[in-house]
Amino acid sequence: MAKDTVMDEVLILKFFETGPIEKVEVVYNIVNAKMRERLCGRAEERDEVAERGPVRKRQVRTNAEPSQEEAAPPPKV
């Protein structure tokens, strides 16, 4: 993170701590509304992913031993 970004964040926090309450309240309400919009957008994205189902990659067997089914002798007829 760039030093300018850190300084900006510090200035924003100082504004909320020491600024005139009327201005701080207005800015807080705006930021709160924007964050709710972003969170709703993320929730909608998650719903779309949930509708498609989870995507899983098939695991490749790494051990050299055959599974129990493969190791069992064929049934005698």
C-alpha cells in the first residue's frame, strides 16, 4: 500500500473523530448507503454462484495403492 493511501486513510479517520458532527453525520450516512449497495451486490453474486452449484476439480489419486474395490478379487461364479 502506498504511503499516500495510508495518509489519506488517517486523514479520513481524523475527520470522523474531530470534524463537525453535522458534516460527519452526513458523510457517514453516504458511506453507509454505498457500503450497503456493495454488500447487496456481493450477495447477489454469491446467489448466482449458489444456483450454478459449487465448482470442484476432480482429485487425482496420488498413492500407488489400488482402492479396495480394485484390490478385491472378482466374485467367483
